[in-house]
Amino acid sequence: MTSEGDTPPGEELTGGMMNAGAVFRRGDLVERPAPRTARALHAHLIALRERGFDAAPVPVGLTEDGREQLTYLPGDVALPPFPEWVMTEAALRSVGRLLRRLHDVSAAVPVDTLADWPRALSDPAGGTVLCHNDVCPENVVFRDGRATALIDFDLAAPGRPVWDVAMTALYWVPVRDPESTAAQYPAGLDTAGRLRILADSYGLSRRERAELPGVIEEATASCRAFVVGRVADGDPVYVRALAERGGMRRWDRRQEWLAAQREVFTAALLD
């Protein structure tokens, strides 16, 4: 029950780790903690919409208590452990095509170079395209088995498109060791084959395909550093997740496995 004049909490939306317990739907709006780049990010999202990209929330405004309001995008969002329907090859292809649409339109929108874009998961090489940097299943809206929208642009930052593809591959192929995969994904996924499907559906150039295995290793190292930082800050969600998933040994295992698979991935992408 709320007192007179209070705002009802609305429906809690679950999924991501960064804003766990702080994202609510109120009718056609989603209200969530605003990232520090909210004004620049909102301007960018509006510019994307003006150029025909209708696959992202539309910013509505900022509240006085530091929250952002965006349009709610109806559809299905998969949560771990991920169901088989979201890991089909057709679903993977649709994710690759959606990411390419984002990058093609975003390339025509100048990035605000004065904004303090988050660096934790951004491309260390920099770039001129605003990348999403967190295209995990929890941040993709599906309708009729097809990826139709991206949400949660909190970690968006300028970078190379191939970096965003690498980040996406970590979650959607998924490019991680079999033990890590078994904890959240359906059995029997062909890692090398799915990496090729993602590259094909996105339309990576041959040069980008040759770069991708190395960029995936860089992206994995960035993800590791991000988790270490959140844990060091005492974030209870990340502290608990790290403990439940095997501690830092899990990251050692992932990185060792990736290095051993480099030639396999290169052959799958280029042959």
C-alpha cells in the first residue's frame, strides 16, 4: 500500500544484473536508474528513431530523483537458464541482422564526444559508432521467435562494430568453455558453427572475420575486469554471482579455453 501522493511501484522487470530490483514498468513506460550519460544517450536514441531505427526504446524524460523514463517494448525476453527457443539458429541470425541494423543507422548519427561514456566494457581501440556493448539475451526483445528490439543501453559507448559483434558472440554463440556454457545454455550447441552464423548474418567483412577471434579474447578480458571491479565495489549481485559460478577460476578457465580455440574459430569464420 502507498500513502496518498506516492507513486505506485509498478511491475518490477527482471533480467539484468546491473539494475536488479530497480527497473519498473508503469503502463506504457519503463522507469529505471538513469546512466550518467542519459542526456547524450537519449539524444542518440531519438536520432536513431528519426532515421528509421524503431528497434530501441524511445526516451520520454528524466525524473528529479535520477531515473529515466522510456517507452515499453512488448515481446519476449529470455532469462537464464536460457530456453531452447532463444538459442535456435533462426534466433541467432535475427540477432546478427538486428545488430547490423543498429550499427548501420548509428554510423549516420554523430557521437557526442563530450559525453563521459562508460569505459568498463567499451572498445579499448575506440571508434565512431555508438556500440551497445551488452547484447545479451536479457537485453533483446523477441516477437514470434525473431529478435526485434534492443533494450538497456546503459553501457553504450563509441567503438568498432566488430567489438560489439564480439561482445554479442560471448552471449549468443556462446563463446565460452563447455563447463560455463552448461550452467545456463541448452546442450549440444555448435560453438564454431554458431560463430559463423553470427558473422554471416551480421555481414562481417573478411578482414573483420580474421580479427574476430582476437577481439573476442579482448572482450572476455574486459568482462572479467568489469566483474572484478563490481565485486571490489561490494555490489551484492556480482559478489553472489561470482561465488555461485566458481569464483575467478571460472574466468581463468574461459580465457584458457578461448586461446586454445583460436585456430578453430578462425577456420570456421574464413573457410
